[in-house]
Amino acid sequence: MANMAGGAVSRATARVLLGVLACWSVALHAEVLALRLPAQLSTPELPNQISVAEVPNSISAPQVFVQAPAPQVAAPVHSPQISTNVSAPVPGERLSDWLLRQPSDPRAYPTGLLWQVPSERYAQAGLKRNLLIWLAVTETAPAAARANLTRMIKALPVTGRLPVPRADARWLQAHPKEDPVLQYNHALALPQLPRTVSVLTNEGKRCTLPHRTGSEARDYLRACEPGRVERMDRAWVVQADGAVRNFGIARWNAQAQDEAAPGALIWAPARDAGWSPQFSTMLAEFLATQGYDTLLAADAPPGVEPVSAVMPDSPTRDAVISANDWGLIGLLQTPTARMAKAGEARFHYSRVHPYERSSVLLQPLDWLEAGFRYTNIRNRLYGSAELSGNQTYKDKSVDVKIRLMKETARLPQFAVGITDVGGTGLFSSEYLVANKRSGNFDWSLGMGWGYMGSSGNISNPLSLLGKDFDTRAAPTGPSGGDVNTGLFFRGAAALFGGVQYHSPSEKWLFKAEYDGNNYQREPQTNNQAQRTPINLGIVYQYNPGVDIAVGFQRGDTLMLGLTWHTPLDRMNAPKVSDMPTPRIVAGRPTTQPVWVATASDISAMSGWPVRQISREGNVLEVVIDGASGAHWNNRIERMTAVLHRDAPAEIHKFIVIFAEQGIPMAERVILREPWVKQNVQRQVMPDRIQPIFATEPRAQFPTAPLWDRNEPRFAYSIVPSWQQNLGGPDGFLLFKAGVAAPARLKLSEDTSITGAVSLALLDNFDKFKYTGFSNLPRVRTLQREYMTTSPVTVPNLQVTHMGKLGGNQFYSVYGGYLESMFAGVGGEWLYRPWHSPFAFGIDANLVQQRNFQQDFGFKNAGSQTGYRVATGHATAYWDTGWKSTQVKLNVGRYLAGDMGATLDIGRSFNNGVTMGAWATKTNVSSIQFGEGSFDKGIYLRIPFDVMTTSRGGGVANLVYNPLTRDGGARLNRSIALYNTTISRSRLDTGYAPAGARAVGGPDE
Amino acid sequence: MIHHRFRLLSLCLALTALFLGGCGYTTPITQTVRVAIRGPVQDVDALKLNPDLRYLRVTVRGRVVLMVLGYVEPHAEGEIQTWYSSEGELMRLQNGRLVATAGLETDWRAVRNSSLPAWKEVSRQNAAGAATDYRRERDEMPGYRFGIVESVSLYAVAVPPNSKLVGVRAGDFRWFEEAVRGQADGLPSARYALRVIDGEPRVIYGEQCLSLDLCLAWQTWPAAQ
């Protein structure tokens, strides 16, 4: 509850607002930008190898070669059947050229193109061997079926087939990276369009049916194995182009899925038939190496006839989830066991008299949903009129829901959750809920305790464990913030549940539920009439990110809801404002480069400042100073394109050295020839090697550079600034918006003065009057005074010297106005081995409270004037390697002089977005600490790289700290060695734009 | 709490800073804001074109891009033009009608028309008050939707008020609409604007939706061509 103890001040930095705005605007815009058609053709160019209005090679007469003229082929290339046109490649020609040479045949089926490469046979032979071993030794599957499959697999050749996802010659010409150069021992075959699809039955027999447009795997299975189809949960579909996918096909797990194209093969083992998913995947992958003709002609057991014709059913759809009135995935008032996909963020607003709920929910893991909520109780005042006028009551709460078990064919999905944990507990509830899906219906049944179970329609089953569970104590009272474990699952309990129906019209969901709450026991005696415990609602999915809900609840009350949700893990903004990457060609330059232009282009491509370019023999070295941003590998690829374009022909290797404050931190080695090959033609084994790899850095920079930067000593920028106070007694949102000018003056290579001036332009701080109460030195709770005293502030101005102590140890010493409330001196030492998951650091600081004006004085800091403290922490960092989860543990002395520890756990996604939470417990008692009992919060870090249309640095750090108190408060140091040495991290330099294929770097 | 006079001064300073931004002070954020407000392209129609290339002005979801002609390939039913975007997505047109795309979020991999007469015959039939019906079969990706068979009706229509045609008067052309009859996809009708050049009707402008949310409109560019 946000009561009299002071409002929550976000630790939002100057860039937060813009981050959010940019995030929203880009997220809204991204769908438009994500269109594959490029936004700009300012300098129209034709793709590689294309001349204007060129008439293609003349269409030659049909040629039929069974095998390429290959004198040294290790094994015979499989000869496809007569319905396939086979011709040998001319060694050195592209696949696109070969396709263009083929006779024009309207019956040709490019989707089924067979491109066979002998060097790929080794892996495929291993796959075949493993399948045969599995069939020989595994006795769970029926013996007859295993014998049939064994016979078929033995009969199938090891082809070396590689899939060609888009066998369109003209498209391949424009995408040389996908267009292989054919060798003498490659074989190619262009089949004719088959008219059938085949099912591999559970007996290991083939059932071939006419292809029917609109039909999915289940439709074919129903025709071939009607007696078994209801016991099939998943189908593996091998498409004619060699793609393999598997889909849920039962009513409980049905997924939106591809149709089976002509020439597809379907394998769907019945539940409990003894075929493991691993076997099914292996089988499908091996079958994908075959041509459809080969499969039909293989020496296999006699096929079976379909029992009926294929009748396309309605396309199957994914299960749809939506938020309940509380923002959690659920029905209306009640939650369900369903979860969003990891990476989703959701903002939800709902209104059901007398409550308005605004919730933010995050899904850091597939099985964990967590977030916070502000509930506006519209018929209760916040406090006395003198303090908060007519502002209505605001209640804060934190929710957690954990999936205990995923749904199976027979068992429902289970989840357990806690609502309003750690708050004043007005709405605190615990629940256990189960869900089972049946087609378009998703049924839920749960049991709730606390607010959710207040109707007591069932006796608490946990009472069997002891009488303690019979009663539930009152919430903690005005201080709140404790995790009230003593209340959990106690007192009255109630069953709740309902159903969601996904209408055929796709965008509509219908919900009905039985509510377990008793509205005659509302908190604050705010009782409401309830004519019926049945609630009804409709959700309209306006677009993939916005849901609108309307409901009729308690028999007499309307509900309105709006949900905005987005998958942050897939957030990306196309870089339409950046220069396009230079076209990569196999040739090398014949003239010497103008290095200043090369350096400029490297910076333009990467967004990173180039410090110097040097040459050592046939190796070109580039030093980057102060690399930032999230997607390093993408930038390295782009700068390599410039290096390859400009570097003399004899250069065979590029080395990029990443430095910070003049200290080498990490290196990337780029092998020029393999890198070029990778970019100008599709690679096959054994040429498929990684051309870019990370190495530990050298001790010194290269000497005798070809080009050296003449860096300006002084640099500045202008950025927007934002500060806010949310949920305080003076107003729900108090804010200050303005601009800030961060600047840097470089005194020497390793010593700089950095700082910022901030100017407020727009605010409503004239309403900000309340200063929170505190039992501790007021190191943070004088925030009102700091935020409102002066429109012009100097939040930071410090001199920092940084250095290296041996291979893996770094240090910094600094002094000045270290943050908005404290000035002083300090130092930090960090031990961070290169690419190690572990790091350890210590910082120590002696600081004094600054004045409220945040200028250069110390005298006007109210009761804190002259307050000094020695503060610092020992910090352990651990990159766990599990789902990109990082753990940080600080132990030490905090600003109020209290001793304790902070645990911070964050999960990063592949695009660099991080969701995390922290908690601090010090030797300050809950009573001394005040409301909240201990410091805690959640955060969301969104790299600007995923939001901006050009590559930049920085991170939008969105922090929710329910209450700002004095206990457990840390010094906000603007320069931390762990961040400065980020180039030594494997994880933090391995992120990639969402949707992009990961390239280069150490992590792929 | 900031005094109003100061607030005004501050606003002026901020506006000055923004104007300075117009003078070249750019950051990823300012660039993103510009793109969000103005779109990624400043003015495609004002771009200087290479006289050696042939262009197609394509409108998609309110954005305009230019594509360049890469190949013209002979075909019994009319030459096939292959147009490229700068990122290598391609669009194939035959007689001004879309017959394939590659690289878009929804592709029509191949379109096979049967019983489709030439535009001259279509014009003649429509002059006689009859619509032209033909059968279209197409392959769509992603989703492996192969062999989608549609009955298409092609007929003359009045000048539409909402085309994406620019640079020339829509009224100077003869317009045709192409509707799919009785199928579930529910795609909006395709439209074509034709002009008679050297005695042959030629498509100057076309519209085709590949899916419910991906519709393309194209016209030869510059418009005078």
C-alpha cells in the first residue's frame, strides 16, 4: 500500500522516459518497419550478378545425367526416379545458374529440389546408424513396426541432401550467401510436382493419399489411421524442401501449423506406442534427406490404403491466453494456470467498481509470471484532506505465479500463485489452479485462500495439517511490505473456476467463471452487492498486442479492461537510419585505401569510435575505444565488410581490439577468406567454419599505426531527462521532464572528468509536498527536496582514473559529485577473467550529503547537512549459464550505515533485454526501515539497440522500487568497472537482433 | 514548482536545441523519433533516379519503396518481369499482374493462370458487358499452402477514388477489378489501371493483396512512363 510513508521514486535515469517513449513508438512502428520490403532505395542498386533487363540463358534442351562427371565420388549418388529431371552441375557454377539451365517445364517442382553434397553424408550416415540401433535395441515399440521401419531405413540411401529453402534462381542470385557454388561431385535433381502426400503409419507402413490444399497433418492421419488419430499428440511433418517441423495435433495441444505440401511425409506416433520424441525427430530428420520419389520407391513393407478421402478440417490454432481483471493470465476475477511466453511484458488496466487496477506483469521464464499493481479504490480517500486533498486511495501489490506442471494428454497444467504478496495485504490471496484444454475450450478449476477464497465455499483442506490453517490473521497493518508467509494458505478457502472459449472468428474470446470471493467481506469494509458468483466477459483481440475486455460481474457490475502486451524478447527496430552495409564481393581491392575514410566508415557501420588502424605483416589491426550497444556481432560483421572492401589484397586476417580508457579488454579475430566465402556463397562441409572468434586481449596496443585518431578532448551531448514519483499522497504521478547535457573532458588516456547538467522544463512538482518519515539517516527520503529545489542541477561531476593491475584485475579511483545526493571519493577493484562466468569486485567510498540544489555546495541539506558515511561493497558476479541468468550479490555497508546484502537476479534474452529483481536485507529492523520492511524491486533493461533505428549505445533502465526508504540504500556510482569491462563478457557481447540469424562471435 | 517565466525560457532553450538538432546534431534517439514521425523515407518520389534503370513505385502499408527491374524473361503468355528491392526481395509481374514474390512475409511462390485471355481480349469482352472469368492456382508461403485454386472474375470498373496511383490522373486510365469468387481467404479484390500504348493495352498500375494484412500497389515510375 502506498500510504503516508512516502511515494515511490523510480531510479529512472535521464534517458528512461525517452526509452519508454521510443520503445512504445518503435514497438508500434516496428510492425510497419518489419515489412520485408526495404524502406529506402536512395541509391538504387541491382543485386549482385544482375544486369538490367537481361534475358536469361537460353533454355537448353532437356539433359539427363544420372550422375555428375565425378571421378572421385566416395559413394554413388542416389539416382532419383524417372519423374525427376536430373542434370549434372558444371563445376564452379552457382545453383542459380544450374536452375536457369533447366528446361522450362510447368510440371517442375523447385520446392522438392534435391541438392546432394557428398561431404554431408558422414553426419547423415551417423543419423541412419543411430536410427537402426534404436530400432534394434528399444523394445518399447511394437516389434513388427520396428521391423518394418528397419527394413525401410536400411533401403534408403545416405544422400548428403541439403535443404534449399527457396529454390528460385532469381532470388538466389540476389542472395549469394544462399546460393552455393556447385562442385563436380555434387548432384542435383529437379523433381516434377507430386500429387500426393504420404503418411508413415505406426506399423511402419506407407499410406499415400492425394494432396489436398487446406489439409493439415491430422486430416491425412484421419484418412490413414482413423482408429488411432485420437491417441496421437504430435505429428512430425517432413516437407518436400527438407524442412522438418513437429506440431501438437491433439485437442489439448493443437497448434497452428503448416499444411503438408505435395511430397510431404507425416509421422505421428500414437501416445504410449513406445516411440520417443527423440526417435521421431531423428526419423524425420533422416527422411528429410530423401527425395519423395525415393521414399515411394524404397524397398518397404507393402503400403496401406487410406480408409477415407482427405477432408480438410478448419485450420488448427494456437491456444490463446489473455489477462484477467488483475492483469494476470486468467479469466475475469480468477487466474488460470496458463502462462505467457517468456519475454512478454504486459500492461493492463481494468475498471470494476469500486476498483481501478493498473498492472505491469513480466514473464522472465516460461514458468514464472510476476509483476506489480496499483489499485485505485475510487470510493475511499488516500488520507486526510490536508495531506492528499481528494485523491482516492491507492494500494500497491506484487504478484507471483509459478507453473508447477505443464499440461499433458491426461493431466492438466498446474500453477500456484500469490497475489498482493508483501503489501499491506488488502487483497492478499494464494491459489492453486489447474487448466485443461479441449479444442477451443480451456477449462480451469482452482482453490483460493485469502481474498480469493473469502466465500469459504469449501473447508480449507490444509486444516488437516494443523489448526493453524483454520484462521487467517489480519494483514500487517500500515507498514506493510513484509512477505506475510504466516498467512499463506490459511483461513477460509473457496473453489473457483471457469472456461474460456476461443471463437472461430479468431479475435473473440468468451469467458465465464465462478468467483470464489465474498464481496461482503471487502477490505476497508467496502462491501459490494453480489447477485451471483458467476461472471461473464468478452475479450476482443484488437491486434496482436492489444486486447479489449468487457465483462458483467457480480450480476450487476460492468467491467472494462484494456491490455497492451508485447514480446520484449523479440523486440527489434530495423536500422533504417544507418548506412547500408557495403556489398560484399569475393574480389579484393587493387588500390591502397585512404585510411581516414576507412576509419570513418567503420565508425558509421558499427557506431563505435575507431582509435587507430595498424598493420603487422599481413594482419590488419583496428582498435575500438569505448564500444557499447547490445548487438556486438552484428556491428563486427558490418565493420568487417568495410575492412574487406578497403584492406589491401594481401591482408588475410583482421583483428579488432576493444579498449576502455586506453586498456585493451578483448579481441575479435576475423579470418578474411572464410568470412568472405561465408558471405558470397552458401557453405557446405568442410568449409563451414566459424570465421570470427574472440580471443583474450594483448597487453599493449600495436605500435606504428597506419592511422591514429585525433580525438577531441571535450565531448558532450543533449538527452532528454525524466524523474517521477508514483503513487505518493500528493498525486499519483508527479513528474519532472527536461533535458540533460552529459559531457566528458579527457585529461589523459586513462583519466577523465565526466558530468552532466540537467535542466527541468516541465513538471507538476508544485503538488509535491510530502516528505516521508524515517527512523534512519535520511539518505534517500529527502527526495522531494532534491527534486524540487532547483530546476538546474549538476547530478554528476567527477574525475575518474582507471587502470589495469595485471591480466584480469582492474581498478578505478574517482572523486567529485558522484550522484545527485552524495559527493566524495572512492575506489573500486575488479577481478574479471576474460570470458569467465565469474567476477569479483570491491568498492569503497567516503561520501557526504550534497545540498538540495545539487550544485557545488553541501550546506543546504536539511537535517542531513554535513552527513558523512563510509560505504562500500564486495560484489560477486555469476553468469549461471542457465537461460542467460545472471546473479549478483553485494555485501557491505549502505548509505545509512546499515550493514547487509543485496541479491540481484536477472534473466537476459537473446536480443539483450533483461528482466530482473533485487532484494536488500540489512541489519535494520522492519520497524526501523518503515513501510516495505526491506528494500526490493524489479527492473527491466532494454538496450537502445532494440528500440532505435540506428545503432547506438545505452540502455533504458526501467526500475520499479515500491518504496524509497533509507535502509539498504546504495551509492549510485555512475562509473562501475563491471560495466566498463563488458567486452570481457561472453554473454553480454553475444546478443543478436531478434529474428536475425546469429553471426560471428564466440557464442555461436 | 518551476516558475512560469522560467518555464517559458526553458522551453525556448529546448526548442533552440531541437533546431540545432536540425542542423546536424543527431543521435539514435533523434533519428528514431524522426523515423517514427516522418517514416523511414524522406521522399521517395523526389529521389534522383538512374536513367539506366527501370523503376517500380510500390506502396505497402502506407510506405513507399522503389524496386528496380532486374530481368525480363520471355514467356508464351507474355514476358515476365522480375523486380528487386534493395534487400533482394523480388516481385514477378506478367502482363502487369503479380505472378510471384520471394522474400516477403507472405509470398506467392508461384501463380498459374489458366484460360486467362490477353488484356486486349479482356477489354473487348468487358466492352461487350461481360466479365472475364479464369482459374488461378497459387502456392503460398509460409505455411506450405500449395495448390490454392481460385475462380477469378475480371471486369471493368469506374475510376476508383482510393487508389495509390500518383503523378498522373487516375481518370486517364481504364480500370479493371479482379475478384476471387466464393473462397474463404477473403482477400480484397485486385485492381489494374490500363493505358493503350502502341495499340496494346498495358498495365500502368496494379494492386494485389497477398494476405489480409499485406497489400501491394505498384506503378511504373516515374509516373510519366
